[in-house]
Amino acid sequence: MLSVDAGELIAARKERRAVGAFTTYNLETTIALCRAAEAAGRPAVLQLGAGAFRHVDLGVLTRLVVDVAGLSPASLGVHLDHSRDLAEIQACLDLGCSSVMVDGSHLPFEENVELTRAAVSAGHKAGVWVEGELGAIPGEEDRSVSARPEALLTDPAQAAQFVERTGVDALAVQIGNVHGFSAAGGRLDLDRLAAIAAVVQVPLVLHGASGIDDDVLRAAIRCGVAKINVNAELRRACFGALDRTLAPARDDGYHLQRVLNAARDSVAAAAEDRIRLFAGLPQGGQET
């Protein structure tokens, strides 16, 4: 069911936990993420990366994810991630997304404020929460980076001004995180994160969490991160399953279901592990 609203993120920040947000591309990954949330008994967000719409029609993929998530007993959200297009944002709102993320990080500050305010207005009119971004996160959503390039880090004072002027419900920050896996391991500036959290009251969002040490992620959650995005770890899990099953499935008369089931199960296991970590649950499922 679609029930992850802004209040869920506010509660997560207050309780020093985070909601996992996971990119989905098709029916198999969507089912996998629903099953992961159901197994963990914790909320999760299914994310539609704007880049996916280059490969699958926006309406087809969004309807699929909204419908499948709506049938799950788990507490879920369907989120448009990294959109720079107000028309695209409105289309996903019309199709039932429960939250959207507007990415104006590539723009000068004032233009980012203007774009984000427009997205917030559209989102709030539709009754959903809106995430903005301040600070450029290197890498691409669907591709890992081989090294940690220099990036514009989020300035705490500017972040406070940005939140006040835009009215965003959540803020994605750049504190050394990168999209995908990085050779540098995504070293996070936790002091900068703490300084942002001290002056920004809305929940903070960490993009590019794949490959970051679990203890560092726990520390980021204690500093105010309430939503953590994961993509590359799921893709790696999916590719690992494909590597293991493609040859035997081919030899068994091109057994497609075997391949799809293995990929789905592997993605579900990887996502459940992250959901439990972000919620403060050990692998056994008992609260710490």
C-alpha cells in the first residue's frame, strides 16, 4: 500500500532511523522490493529514476510500479527520482506517485530555488511530499564512477536558506557521496552533515549509499539522514544472479523463469539487508 508520507520521514529522523529508497526498472525488481519490505516489516520507497524513461515509457513504468506497490501489504512509497523537468514531475503526480524529487543541483542557486519552488507547489497541490537537492552529487544514477571527482559540497548556511525559501519536505545533500560505486569508497564528511542537520529541520536524504561502510551509514542516520537511496548494490546483486544462472538456464531449454526468479530473489535479499540496516534491525530481525 502507498503510505510513506512526509510524516514517515519526520518520524524516522526523530527516531534516528532511515527509510530505504530503492531504484526499480521493471516488474521483477518492483516485486523484489515489495517482498523485501514485507519480509523486513518496515517501510520502503520504490524509486523511478528519470533516466529509466529513456528506455521504458513513463506511463507504462509508473503505472506498473504504482499498481504493484498498491497491492502489497507493506508500507511503501513510489517516488520519482532526479527529475529536472516540471512536465515530467506533473505527469508522475497525475499517475499516482506518492513523492517526487526535483534535481536543480546543476543550476545556479537562485535558479535551483525557482525550479524547486515550482515543483513543491505542484507536489503539495497533489498532496505529496517533495525532495530537493543542494550540492552536486557526482556520477550517474545508472552508472558507477571509477574515482571520486571533486564536487560542490552542500553549505550548511545555504542549505538552511534553500529549505526556507523553497518549502521542500526533504533535502538531498552532498557530503562526499557519489552515485554508484566509487574507488574512493564514498568518504562522507560527517562533520559537514552534522552542521547541516543543526540548521535544517526537514529530513535529510543521502544519495549514492552503495559501497559505503555500514558503520558510516549508521553515523549518518544519527546525524539526521532519514532517507537513503540505493541502486548500484541492487544492480550488482541482479547481475550476480544472472552470471550464476544464465548458462544452466540456457542449457535447460532457455529456462527464462529460472533466470528471472534468481534475479528477483537476489535483489530482494540485497534490499531487505539494507532496509534492516537503516531501521536498526540486525540480520535476525530483532531490534537492537
